[in-house]
Amino acid sequence: MSSRENQFPEDREANRAYLLASVESAADALAAGRDDSEQARRLSSTSVEALRESGLFMLKTPREVGGAEAHPVVQMDVIEAVVMIDPAAAWCMFITSAVSGASLAQLPDDAVDEVLADGFPFMAGALRTGGIARKVDGGYQVSGRWAWGSGVEHSDWVMVPVFCDDPPLIRALVPTSEVTLHDNWHTLGMRGTGSCDYELDDVFVPDRFATDLLGTDLLRGGALYRLGLPAYVVNEHGSFAYALGRLALRTVSKAAIEKKRGYLSGTSVADRQIFRRAVGQGTIRMNACAAGMAEALERMFDSAADGPPDPALATEAQAAAVWCTDEAVDVVSELFRYAGGSAVMLANDMQRILRDIYTVQSHLMVSDVGYESYGRVVLGLDPGGGLP
């Protein structure tokens, strides 16, 4: 594998500052593409190119291949910053970052060289294992259909977790040109993510592009890639949820000050005590989510310094992500009551936030099973492991 110059600082705080500056550099383009993404039901080309040029797709990529390999808490700050501009762009950013990081940590050198031959790619993928991989000479024949392919329509490569005989689960990486897309992303919210289904029909995947999904052997990268699933991605879902809550607080507060309500001599919603209470309490709740999520991640990440993370800490971190989502759903729902009649219009920002939070709360990663697993830890029982 040829060496690659790394633009990202290794120091944690310097890395954070660099990544947030990258968000700022892409902000105008992401804001400009936001409505187009919503209407087209896929991330706009303007937004895709802004994310490519900013380097934000490399958020979770190993340093050995030029990536940021950002600490999970740093990732939280970056995700929130992009959510404040465009939630759909933030979602696609962390999905491709996670797929890229997991793939490039395990792929052999020749496969990495091929993937990065034309610059850093846009990757898409799924968490839920599906399909069948049949071992053949030199690789696998893979067939199956997967859902929630966020950003897949703009991707260069697609990662699929597949059932197999030996090993029992593999992660296969294929060029998007070999994937059949299904235009079925007609949803309540998160419309701009283009998270449609995609399918492989007896596609050949060379051995160099298939890795053991349950394997612990890493060819590059540090503690981040020892976390495994779901610990590797829980920070993304937790931070996305409370960031939506904070976006709702900012949006409705601005409208409340500027807008008068009532049929005659309307008054500002901000003049109402009950609204002030909702904003104050909502802010405290979202701040608590951010702090609780970060604290759980710090301990979990530290436990992975020399090996797999402590299962109990990984389970706690997932439960924290579920909690962030539940709290955000409550806060956004309450704030929506004060958004006024204009909020029923599809183009209204508060309605879009409400639809988005209700859509992401249905994701597998923030299932109530996360609480149940953590309850086992609290009771002194084996937490189990893996996805709910």
C-alpha cells in the first residue's frame, strides 16, 4: 500500500478544531443544497461535492490511509455542527464515514489501493445482516437486498453484511455500479438522505474485498476499530438526536421572538411563561444528553485501549444513545406546539425537524432493547452483545 499524506492533526483538540473548520468551509454549500435534497429524496449533488471537498467523509477513517480517526466525542461535535446546517447531510456524512472506517481498517493493502485510487470515495452500507454469500474460487457470489442505504445513489462503493458458511458473517465491499437500486425512499422524514433499498443478484466479490464481520484482526487503526458493533456507531445516533433537539430549540426560539400570534393584537410567544419554561427545560435536557453521551463514550473508548471494550460500558453507551433519542423526541414534540399555524406547511423548518426525529427514532440502533440490555448490566447480569 502506498503511503498517503495526512491532513488531519493527531492531537485530539487540534483534530476537533480542524474538523469543525472543515464543516464551516462546507456550510454555505450544504445550506444551499438542503431544500433540493428534501425535494429530490436524495442528497443534492451540491451537498455531496461539499462533503467530498471538505474531507468530512474521512471522519472515521484510519490515520494510516489519510483519515481523521477522530475520537468518538470529537465525532459528536462534528455531527452536531453539520446537523445545524442540514440534518440529511449530517446523516449521510456519518454513514459513509462509518462504512469507510470499518472497511479500510480491515481490507488488505491491494484492496485499499484500489478503493482509494481515484481519491477518497463516497461509501454506503447497512448494519443489518442479510443475503447469502456463497464461497467460490477466488471469492464469493453474493445475493441479497438491504434497506436504509443512506446516500447509496451517490456512492462509489457499497458495503453489505452477509450471511456465509465460513466465516458465518462477512462484510463485502462492491462497486455501486454492480448494485441494483430500488426507488422506495418515500418517507415521513429524513427525505434528503436517499436511504433506499439496494440489491445484489449473484455478484462476484473477490476475496480481497470480503472481510470477517466478527473478526478482531485489524490491519490498521487503533481503539476506534476495536469497539465493534454497536459500540462503533452509537455516538452517531445519540449525537444526531440531541443535535436535532438543539436545532428545534434554536428554530422555534427565533420564530417565537419574531412572530406575533392571535387574531387581533397578537403577542409574542416568547412573552408566555409556559413557552419560556419549555425552552429552558428543553435546553437543560439536551445539554444533559450531550454530557451523558460523552461521559459514557469516554469510559467505553478508554476501555478499548488494548483490546475489545468492556461489554458493560459498550451497553451503557448504547443505552445513552437510546435515551438521547427519547429525550429529543419529547423536546421536539413539545416545542412544536408553539410553532404556530405555519408549521403545518411542508416547507416549515419545525415540521421538517419533527418529521426527522420521528423517523430516526425508528432506527434499529436506538431500539428500546438498548435499555433492556443495560438493565441486565445494572442487575449484575451478563449484558449479552451485538445489535438488538
